[in-house]
Amino acid sequence: MSHYLYRMETVHGIRRVADGAWLASLREIDGTSGWQRVPLYCVVHLRTGTAVLETGQTSFTLQAPVLLFFTPYQEYSFHGDFSGSHLSFHGDFYCIEKHRHEVACNGVLFNNIYTPPFVPLDEEQAAPANNYIRLLHEAMTSNDDLAREDLIIAHLKIILIIATRVKCRQIEETLTQLPPDAGPRLEEFHQLLEAHFTVWKKPADYAAAMHISGKALSRLTGKYLSKTPSALITERVVQEAKRALHFSYLSVKEIATALGYDDPLYLSRLFRKQTGVSPREFRQQVGVTILV
């Protein structure tokens, strides 16, 4: 069954020769577009209007222009009165981790559980983004195959660099606007989660280390990260599981052990609940890339 069916709409792009699967594609979207999880990295450009983004248990009302970024099998949908573009690409076409040092979008735009998955743009920032998305569309729809993939990747990289720069500035501005006690607390939780998510699976573990109550920790993450501590712990575990499935040949059992689970079936159920697919299917569809 295809993982890339929405409705009758025009999709331009490049398919893999072996099986016909999309390597990179671009389609126009609006409030009537359909959505489902796909084994692709996705960049959404809201060009005009207002949209409500639903992702997991969180929703955001967005005013265009906005760029949004999603990882393989991440759940998201939009509704509202808007128009825009939806760019998808497979890790075999462009690996964000392999090009981490030249683009630096992984951990900022993608795989960042600590900030919302979108980058609002002002008029000055929107102009180059619009331009390179237009160039992407021209390359996607071109009948000239000479260096076509290289041209698409070049435009994609520029879009990612523009968005990463804007996002980093926005994160810095947000941190300076936090109340004096909130910033250090959030950073402390961030560091604790990164250091202990393979062992500490309960919010109470982090609250105890921070010398605050569980309710205080929930208020902190809910107010400033729009997520519960439990959701953040789960997202971090699944994020690491995705990374291991995508960038290694470790078995599901080995990944479960590394993430602190004695029972690999428990991790598989948690993974399926978050992504809609099993770890085995995720690896099969997303593929394995060994980083040198």
C-alpha cells in the first residue's frame, strides 16, 4: 500500500527507479488537502491565510507566512483558510544528518522536541523563502534532467539554511524574554532529560533532581513548551529509537536495551503509538544510512 496518497492533486517530483517510491516531491496545499503520516522529511510553506496545525495533542493557530518542518512518520494536519506548498524528501535523497555540519538544521528545524516545529517569517525573511520554493517548483516540473537532482538539493539546502538562521535567532529572542526563574529551570530540565532519558522514565525523577514538585514541573513545561513532562520523555525516547533505526543496523531488542527497556515489545508498542508504524516497518520504509 502506498504511503503517499492524499487526494486527486498534482504532485511533482523525483521517484526511485527501483520501486517508484517518491524521493522528493512538491505539491500545492490548501484547507481541503488531506494528511497522513509518511516515511519522509517534510517542509510545509504556508504562503497566505491562517491555518490551525494539529500535531499530537497540541494545536497552534498560524498566520502566514510560516515554514514548518516534520520528520518521517510524524503526525500532523492542517485546517483553515490558507494556501501553500508541501515539500517531501526521503533520507536517501538528502540526509540531514550527513550534511549536519554544512546546514545544521538537524536538532533545530527537525528533531527538536523543545520548540514548536514552525518558523514564522516576516516580509524580509519571506521573500527569499518564496523565491527558492519557486525555484524548487521550477526544478521539480522541469523536463530537463541535466543535474536536476543536484539543482533541487541546492535549492532545498538554501531553504533549510535560511530557516535555520531565522529559527536560531527566534530561539535566542524567546530565551531573553523568559522570566528570570523560568529560563534556568527549563535549561536544567533540558540537560537532565538529555542526560537521563534512557534511565529516568517518570516525571517525578526529574522533579526530584530539580528539587521541585511534579506539579511545578508540569506547569513549567506546559506553559513554556506546550507539552507535559511525560510527553517530552516519550518523544525523546522515540526520537532516539528513530535515530538508531535509521542510522544503524542494531536490532529492535538491542535498541530497547540501550533505551532502558528489558522488554522490546514495550518499546515497539510505544513506538507504534507515537508513529503509527512498528520499528521494523519504520526501518523498512525510511531505510538505513550508515554515517561515515
